[in-house]
Amino acid sequence: MTVTLGCDPELLAIRDGEVVPAVDMIPGTKEDPYRVTHGAVQIDGTALEFNIDPVTNGSDWARNINSVLEDLKGMLPEGISMAFLSSYRYPKRIWSELPPSAIRSGCSPDFDAYMLIERSPPRLVDCLVSCGGHVHVGLPDAFNEWKHKVISVRALEEHLGTFLSDLEHDTERTKLYGQPGSFRPKDYGFEWRSPSNQWVQCQATIDGMYDRVMRTVDGLIETEFADYG
């Protein structure tokens, strides 16, 4: 039974060492992402976002991420680069000039795999924005019920907690998003929303994310989720 993985990390734009809103810098929106060879790119609020085509092996995972990152880099205006920041607080003068679409929070609620409650999208206040590195997990049909999604998220939090905490030193992001157990159910499986974008910064952690997530989910399926009943 095949598990698929995808991701949709968010990055900030930087010019001359300062974060700048990415509004209208590249094509693509939440409603209409701009297709590239191995995924798509778009603007999400003030951030640059990309997603990859789902994969079933680590080589394609690394290829797709690096390919889309290169495509995104090539679209940026001269003098703009990408910043792997988990959160950023804009100066008030910049925040006040942003269009409403740029400070709109997520359009869909999160769910909490521990409390089993729905979390409404937060209001963006105090000029604070956050960037995720969400992972999308496609589950086999036989293990794609609500309980399998919840158990999978709990197992990922348990097995990848140290890996993620070693990468993440930002304490601001979870004021908005990314609390432990955060996920969105999908028809194909679920979107794990706890991780920030920090794992996308280097090849070792890109590979490490794939290996750890796949090993965790494959292990659940091999035991038919028996250890997490």
C-alpha cells in the first residue's frame, strides 16, 4: 500500500537585508497557483509559497523541492532573495500600507489531534506573520478514516518532535499557527501543519524530513495502527 508525501512551505522575501512584503512579486494565488515543472508557486499573504507534486520516494522528494525552489528563485525581481524565517514582525508603517488580502489569515480551520477540536483561523495582529513547512501525507484507502489521520499526526509529533525542535528556535510562530497536533484532514489523507519552514533550508533536513515521516507512517500501516489503538 503506497503512501505519498508532498509539502507547501512558505518563505519571506528579503532585499538588502530587510524583509519586504512579497505582494505581487510572482504569479500564482491560493485560488490559482502558478504551475512549474515539479509543482507550483504562489503568493500567500506577504509570503512566497511553493508546493510540490506528491512523491513516493526520497529521490523525487528532493528533486521536486529543489526544482521548484530554483524556479521560484528565478522568478524573483532583481535584488530579492528568499528568507527562511519562521515568523516576522513588520514595522507598523509597512503593515499599515498592506492591502487587506495580504493580511488575511488562513481560509480554513485547523484541527487539534490531541483535543479533537477545530481551531478557527487566527486574526493577524501586531504586524506578525508566520511561515510554515507543512507536509501533506497521502494515505491508502484502507487507512484513510478520521481515526487514522488523528493517530498519524500524533505519531508524527512523537517521532519527529526532537528533529523539529532542534531546528526551530523561533517562539513567535506558534502564536498564530503550528501548535503541536495541528492538521487539516484531506480527501487523500491529511496536511500536517506543525512544522515550520526550517527543515527546507538544507539538503540534510529535507532528506531527514522525508525519511522520518515515511518511516513513521509506514510503521503505522504495517501494524494496521495496532500500537495506537
